[in-house]
Amino acid sequence: MLISVLLVFVLPNFDFMYVSANKHWLKEKIVVHDDNTGGKIIKKVEQGENAEYFVYKDRLMYIEDTDDKVKEICKLPNDIVGILVKDKDILLYDNNSNIYNAISGRERVKILSTWGDIYLEDKNIYILNNKVDYEKYDLNGKRIF
């Protein structure tokens, strides 16, 4: 009983046991603090370089920062579940587990047909299937691993 009380309540107060990331003396070198880094998950609304993109049923819409007009970029045969935006790349995920790349306005190209949790980081797409399988693709749909 005394040992468990020591382990749970007393020893965590000492820095030699555990140093939290915000108190670590190398905290600036552990991670690069940049708001533009890190993975993105699929969302219904996403901020791009100069426009706000959003999903309405089977359509990808956007509102430019310069004016408040809503415009349609493209339409898919199925409902769009979410989008991922990175610079000029816009990825669409439909309810049939297809991933499309919306290129130059109205043109769209199917790049993947997969299911799972989808993340976008840097210029790569990461897919986690069954909480076990982990796949990495480039933005053209070419499998890296």
C-alpha cells in the first residue's frame, strides 16, 4: 500500500522521474513550432490560400476572400464526405471511399479508392485502416508504403 502511494502521488512530483514537454530544457528543439505543420484530417469546411472551401451534398463550393460570392468548383456523382486542402491541392473524399484531386477549377481526377481514417501532411496522404494497416501515398495516388 505504501509503495503504491509513493509511486502514484509522491514520485511524479520529482523532475528526475518525468519532465513534461512544456518544462523540458530542450522544448524548442523537440518540435518545430509552426502553425502550418502537422497533419490535417477530413473536414466539411477548410481554409485555403485565398478562399474558404466547403462541401454542400455532392458539390465542392468556395468563397473567395476578395468578394462574398459563393461559387461551385466541381460536382461528384456521390455525396462528398469531406475535403483536405494543402496549398493548391484540394482532395475530395466521397461516401464510396474514393479520393479525388480537384485540379484547376472544374477538373477532377480519381486518385485512390480506399477506406479508413485519412490524414494529409506535407505532400503525402496517410490512411489508417482497421487501426492496424498504415498506408502512405503521394498526392497523385502513388503508394509509397
